[in-house]
Amino acid sequence: GTLLVIEEDFTGSYAKLLLKYFLAEGVLHRHSVFVSSLQLDTKSIIQNLPSVQISGDGDKTDSQKLEAKENEEDLKIAWRYKNHSLPDQSILRDQKHSFNLHVPMSAETLSQSDIYACDLNLSSCDEAATSNCDEAVSTKLLRQLHQHCADKGFLIEEKPPQSGKRNILRVGIHSYGDILWGGSNQQILASLLAL
């Protein structure tokens, strides 16, 4: 697996945007998605994922299509590859896409996706025991993530799911290491190592 940690800018807007793109890519490619946040409502993060716009041949003008066809027929430079078949254009078309931040992803697409929203509620903590509660928040996150991985068959020591096919799990944690998460730098690094 890969762990990517991005330090937020002052306003956090770029980090939120990258998180939305990361999660939307996961939904597009039918990956499992695990989302958690202390500052934002995880359901609103999911409901505001950008919609996908597939770009293909419809974006090209007729002259561009004609030029592309002539280039395919005229392989003078690459004469060695003249007898090889060209890649299927429908596969290439599906690989080219962009996201529209102004239009949220449809509820139907989201309902068909494997998305888990991990709600970490701070209201259950006593105000007197905030340091104890802060420690419990990151522990609760790791426990819920481990349970989700065990349930869905993402753990290496677990048997694969009944479908026999393992999927990719994308984990998006908004503002992890923020002051609301509490703990020292060593505790944050230890929990990242546990991930």
C-alpha cells in the first residue's frame, strides 16, 4: 500500500479539493472508500464529490478526426508497427475523464459505490478529560478502520471476500493531525505507522 500525507495550506482549501478528487477517483474506478473527519461532516464530503465528465471523440472537431484517421493510415515513420493493431478507442476514451466541481456526483452513483463514512463524535467526551478523549479519537479511528478492513477482506491475513476478488481501499482522513485530534507528534506518527 501507499501512504500519502499532504500538509494543508493556511485555509485548507487545496487539501479539501485534493481529498474530493482522491475520493471521486475511487468511486469512478469502483474502489472501496473510507472517509473520516473531525471538522467536516463525512456525509457532506461524500455528497459533494465532484461529478465525472468522460471526454472522448465527441470533444474533437471533424477536421481533428480526419487528421487522426490519416495519421493512423499513414505510418511511414513507424513502418515496423504498421501490421500491429491500434488500441481499442473505447478503452482509451474511458481513461480520459475530468471532474466538474460545480456539479455533485449523482446519488445513484454514490449509492452503488462501497463508501464507508467514519463518524468520530467528540460530543460524548467530558470536558474535563479532553486529553484522554483526544487520544481515544485516533484510537477509535484506527479501530474502526481495522474493523472495516476485516469485514471487507482487506487484511492480508484474512481470507479474500466471497467474491474471490480483492478490491482497493482508499482511505481519506480530513485534517488528520490537526489540533482537534490532539496528541503529540510522536502519537500522530505512531498512528500513521499503524495505518
